[in-house]
Amino acid sequence: MEQLRTIGRELAMGSQGGWGQSKEFLDLVKSIGEARSKAEEDRIISRELEHLKRRLADPDVPRRKMKELLLRLVYAEMLGHDASFGHIHAVKMTHDESLPLKRTGYLAVALFIDERHDLVILVVNTIQKDLRSDNYLVVCAALTAASRLIGEEAIPAVLPQVVDLLAHPKEAVRKKAVMALHRFYQRSPSSVSHLVSNFRQRLCDNDPGVMGATLCPLYDLILEDPNAYKDLVVSFVNILKQVAERRLPTSYDYHQMPAPFIQIKLLKILAVLGSGDKSASGHMYTVLGDIFRKGDTASNIGNAILYECICCVSCIFPNSKMLDAAAETTSKFLKSDSHNLKYMGIDALGRLIKINPDIAEQHQLAVIDCLEDPDDTLKRKTFELLYKMTKSTNVEVIVDRMIEYMISITDHHYKAEIASRCVELAEQFAPSNQWFIQTMNKVFEHAGDLVNIRVAHNLMRLIAEGFGEEDEGADSQLRSSAVNSYLRILGEPKLPSSFLQIICWVLGEYGTADGKHPASYIIGKLCDVAEAHPTDDTVRGYAVSAILKIFAFEIAVGRKSDMLPEFQSLVDELSSSHSTDLQQRAYEVQALLGLDKQAVESVMPIDASCEDIEVDRNLSFLNSYVQQALENGATPYIPESERSGVVSVGNYRAQDQHETSAHALRFEAYELPKPSLPTATSQSSVSLPTTDLVPVPEQSHYREDHHQGRSHPSANAVSGEFGAKLRLDGVQKKWGRESYTSSSTPSSSTSSQQAANGGSNSDGGLVTSQARESSYGSKSQQGTEVSAEKQRLAASLFGSSAAKPNRKGHAGRKAAKESSSTEKVTPQPAKEQVTPAAPPPDLLDLGEEPVSSSAPSADPFSQLDGLLGPASASPAPSGTSAPSASNTPDLMSIFSDDIQTGATSASTEPTQKGATTKKGHSLQDALQKDATARQVGVTPTGNNPNLFKDLLG
């Protein structure tokens, strides 16, 4: 943007030097610079845009004048105004033969549109033509525009020409071609993955600019796969050595530093290639030592190179000499008066202590000064350093400092980050459970709403489990101190919701356990909490449950506790609450007060919060009851997915889609009403008009007694009695619009999975560190005397010779943090296997016929032959009604064959099973059957023709 402003000023001032620019352009630039407010600037630009819109609409605008108008449009776009009406004019200018106008057009197009714009397609052809130009300036302009405008779809159109330009005799063209290929790789790596060898070749280019441009795509490729470029380590080291020895032309110097940006990019590449590789790192030590010795700390660019050297040393295989040189340079950064250099020093120190933690002790006073610096950015970076160097000997001082800083800031994002770090350090390095609870109380008190609820559950579990040893006295003392501290904290005006939940839980579990506080006092405090948060149902629920526990404890120990008036009013209020959870808790309290001591001990056992809960997911204790009910004739349970009847269209959708759309608009049809219970009347004995719907008996499930158990009838018999049949005798074959008919496809029942959730206790090892004596002496080079307070703080942060006592109950705290109550699942006893009913065939499945385990039925097509012919009437078998005397063919008779699979009454057994009558084939009959079947709307492809009765019903 600044470059464009400079171009505009030069062009405007050039109007006095014969460049042909008008005074209007100079006035525009001057008025924008002299605008006193944003509103005034917007008025100037709006007036200018109206003027430009009128001028661009004139077809007789000279080309040189068009260039000026486009530059003024660029100014309007730079200042945030819409100048889209002039974009097409910029595209037209890219076709101009004049080099200044073409470059101006490319510049404007690159600033106006991007690769997703609709006008890009008009520029691609121009770029292709200009890439073949003999004028290298035109080629450079086209390559610059290609890097900005060519998207993933248009890369193949220009890629071959860009690759050919890598061998162009002009170094500027080769450099821009490498940059264009890098841009193509960033947008579509697969498009240029086969051109990696070209980047390797350009690394050896005679021009340093081309070589420097090649480092950028190689760096991205090395990040993806470092092992594929290990062979280039020696080449990169030689290039860096030549650059550091000033063998490049002086035109590449910047503030008297030889090609600093090439050095920085090479150091980044070497840091990636040398990570964890001793042999590759061995080639780098010499050149890195030379850069440390020749480093210039008087300029910012020199400090940038030294900082990048420190980053490289911290990434490659460690070397003692390199670490000493990096530590010395870091010391210079920390002793500087510039906050920027101090920030770099703190960041570099954080990288080095990962390799050698002793380096931090040499700069402990400098770290303390940065911690107390008024610059907030520097202070935050110092806290990051302290977080990295925390151990069991200095965790108390560091966490206390972090909590103090957390209280003083108002940035909620960074406050949440500091709180999470305090929790992490306290859980990992806490010297005692007592200190851990106090630290968590401070964190929850000042940033409870920003802490994960998991931390609150871990704290409650720790208080419940105690030290994890057999010392009950220590556990009781821990809980008593927690109760006293929480009663004191309840006096604070505003407390986070998660912290109030912890307080209510602790007071309910252990508020009256030590006998120091009467039950009425604790209940009153809990009632105050519930009344102070009328809109927080979670806190009120915790408070009511805590009061319930206190009453249970008092009844269990034989003490009489009267219900306080305020608690009585609270229970009355919650009994009519809109929250069903609060209602249930209120009724539970009322029910508990009416129980005797033995019942209360069974319902609410004392100190049972850490007891393992046995969960019987299969409800095996009901097996005997269920078996007895079945023997007495009860109906067995059938899962919903296997229940017979008409299934709605929505059942074809997956279960996860049902859950997803539970609260969205639903477009499925209503489910049909459930069929009535079967009657004893057979179908043949019912005489109804031919146009009525005949109700057919439908049973939800069948029971047939055998000596081995229950079995279900075949799918043919079941499907033959579902739904209502439509009598079509005497009805003309005129069908209306095709209706959507759903078929029942009961899904296969899913097998239940038994998962025993067991808690995995990972025994974390004790984090210990070797005690070291403080090696700090008064090293102030400025002659100032260090205060005793800073010395004590530094000694506590960076180590002390005094060994810390063994932390009692550390294993118990770790277990409290990591272990969880395990669920013991009672294994389900083996049940008698019941042969499931064969599911009815899927009418919508037009693929291969499923393999059935039942006896194969007769071919339906052999049964359909000649049913509609005049001579195809056959005598009806015994037990069936005579067919209608009407000459109109019955459409339902196409798919019915009572001899084979017809539905029989409950008292009649099917006879002549499998018998069939062979009849001759007739082409006329076949065509007539096909036409009639198409009128019905289905093609009989299943192996059970009677199923189509249900489909038509």
C-alpha cells in the first residue's frame, strides 16, 4: 500500500515535469492527505468515484488518460471503497501493446481481483500470450500477475510455459518463474510435485537472487519430508559459509550485513534437517560458530541473524560449544535496555533450557527483572518461561506469582490460559494435598468460570479420597480444613458457579463430620447459597442434595434435626419448580425425613462417595421374574425394529439421521394406525360388497406351541395376512395418479454389546530433580546492589540446596487425579436361544434374491401362466370360496395362488404343499399379464407373489 502511495505521489508530482498527468490527479492526492476526518475522506472518494464512473463510460477516452483513471481507481480501492465498475477496464488494459499501459493494467488487475473472481478467465489468455513474449519485461509482468491470479483450476494452462522460463537467459525472469512455481505449489501441491528436480537445479544458479528465491519452495518441501533432502545439507552449509564470508555482491548487503534474509532462510532449513541427526548436525557446527563470532549486535538485522542461530542450535543435535555460544548471546539480549531484545532473550532462554536447564540459573536476576517489568508483553513471555522451567522445588513460588498476575489482569482469554497453566502445574508438581486444595480454591475463586469443569470434579475426588493411605486422621484434618476454608469463602460477594458446586458438595459430605459446626448452621449457609442464586438450577440442586446428606447423617447418628423455616420455604418453592430435577430433589428430602434410622443408612450410607458402583446393564436380576411371566403365558418382548405392521417411510433412514433431525422439520408421512387384534372369522366367510375394504386379520406376532419351544410361521404366511385387501371385482381398470406405497422392511436387530468399563490407573512416577546449590553471586556489572527480596525470589525459582521433604500422600493425589470409579458389570447369564422369525422380503430390493434357509417355494412365474386367459379357469380347491362370475379380470388374482401359498384359516392346515399345475405358455397371455402388472405399478420379482397383496392394500 505504501508503495502505491509512493507511485501516486511520483506520478502526481510528475505532472509538472512533463509526464502528462493532469492537475486533477495532484489535487486528489493532496486532498486525501489533507482530510481531517474519515467522513471528509469518504466524501472526497465518493465524489471522485462518481466522476470516474462518468469518465470511464466515455468511449473516446485516450489510453494515457485511461492509465491515470485506473490509478485513481486503485486509490479508491485502497481506501476501502467499491470501484468494481472499473475492473473490466483494467482487464482491457492488460491487452495493450504499450509496456507502461500493460504493466499498469496488470498492477490494477492484481489489486482489484483474485483467483476466484469471474474476470480471471479473461486474463488467463493474455498471460499465456505474454509469457511467450520476446520482451523480458512483459514476461516478468505476466509472471507477477500469474502468481496472484492463477488458481488451482488454471495452473495446467500456464504451467508448461512457466517451467520453460526456468532456463530463460535473464535472471529476473528465472527468479520470477521460481516464485510462480512456489505459488502454484502452495495452491496445489499435486500440480508441481513432479518439478522438485527443477528446484534442486535452480539452487545451483549463478545468480544469487535466483538461488535465494529457490530456498523458499525448498523450505516448504523439506518441512513435508526432511529425509528426502538430507543429501543437500552439505550444499546448504557451503552456501551459508560463502554468504557469511561476504562472497556475494555488495548489492545484497542490508545495513552492512551480507544477504541477511538468505542467511535466515538457510538457518531455518538447517534447523529442520539437523533435528535429531548427529551426522548432519556435525556439518553445521563450524559455520554456526563463525556466525556467532562475527555477529553484529549493533543493528536489528544482526540481532535477527543471531536469534535464528540460537533457534537452530536448540533444534539440531546438541553440542556444548554451540550451547555456550548461544547462552552468551542470550545473555546479551537479556542485559539490553531494549524491550524487544529482552523479549528475544526470554524466548531464546526458553528454547535452551529444554536442552540444559542449568542455563537459566545464570540469568535468574534478569528473569526476575523481566517478571516485574511494566511491559505486559514482556511479562507474559516471562511467565511462559517460568511455566517451562517449573519443577517440584519451585512450583509454589511460580504458581503463586501466576495467580497474582491472573488476579490483576482483565483479559479473559489470557486469564483462562493462566488459570489452566496453574491447574496443570499444581496437578503435576503439588508438594502436598493441602497446598493443592488451597491453590485450587484461589483459582476457582478468581477464575472459576474459565476453568474446565473436569478440574472441579478432580478436586472433589481428591477431598473424598484423601491421602490414599490408612491415615484416617490426616484425611479428617484435610476435610475439616476444607470445610473451614469454604465456610469462610462463602462470605465473598461473587463466586463462580463451579466453585459453589464444590463448596456445596464438600459441606454436604463433611460439614458436620467433625462436630465443630452444628447441622443447623451448615443448613442455613446452604439455604443462603440457594436463595442467592435463584436462576442457577445446578447450584440450587447441589445445595438441596447437600442438605439431604446432612439430614441423613444426623438421622444415622441418632441426632434429631428440625427443619429450619427457611429450608421449609425452599422445599415448598422447589416442589412447584419448573425444573423436574429440583422437584425430584425436594420430594426426596421430604421422603427421607419420614424414614427411620435403618432405612436412612441403607439409602444414604455415610462417606460412600468413593465406593465402587456396581452397574448391571443387562438387568439380570429380573431374569427369574421374566421367565416366570413367560411360563404363565405372558407375551414375550419384541424389539421395536422387529415388530410387525406397516412401517413408516422414515424407518428407511439411518438411526443417526433420526437423532440429527429430532428437532428439525419432518416430512415423513404419518404412521398408519396399528391393526386391530385378530378375529376368529375367516376371510372366506365374510360377505361384503366388492367395492369395500375388507379388514384382514393381522396378528402382531404368532405363537405356535411345540415340544422344543416357540417358533414363528414362515414369512409367506405372515405377509399374506398383513394389511387390508381391496376388492376389485367389477371395477373398471382406470387408475389415477401413482401413489407412493411404503413397504415394511424391519431392520435386523442389533446385537447388544457388553462393555465393562474399567478404570485404568496409570501410576505416574514422582517428578524429582537433583538438588543443586545456588550458584548465584552478585554479578551486577552496572554496580547496583541487588535487593535481598530479589535474591530470595531468585533462589526459590532457580533452585536451592535445601532438599524438600518427601511429599506424603503423593500417590494418593495422583490416584485421585487419574483414577475414576470403575463400573463392575455383572455378566449376563446364558439364555435359551430362540429361533428368530425370518424377516419378510424387502419389496424395494431389486437385486439378487437373498438366500433363504427355508424350503424353496415354487416359481411364481410358472404359477402366473395363463391366469388371465379365457381357458385358464381351474376349479378352486376345497376350503376356498368360488371366484367371482364377473368377466372383468381380477387384478389381485395375478399375484394370488391359494394352492401354493395362500393364507389359510387358523384351524386348516395347508394341503398339497409344493404342488403346481403346469400350463402351456402363450405370448398373448404373457403380454396381457405384463400390461396388467404395469398398471399395478410393480413387477413380481420376489419369490412370494402373495406379498403384493399387502403392497396394493
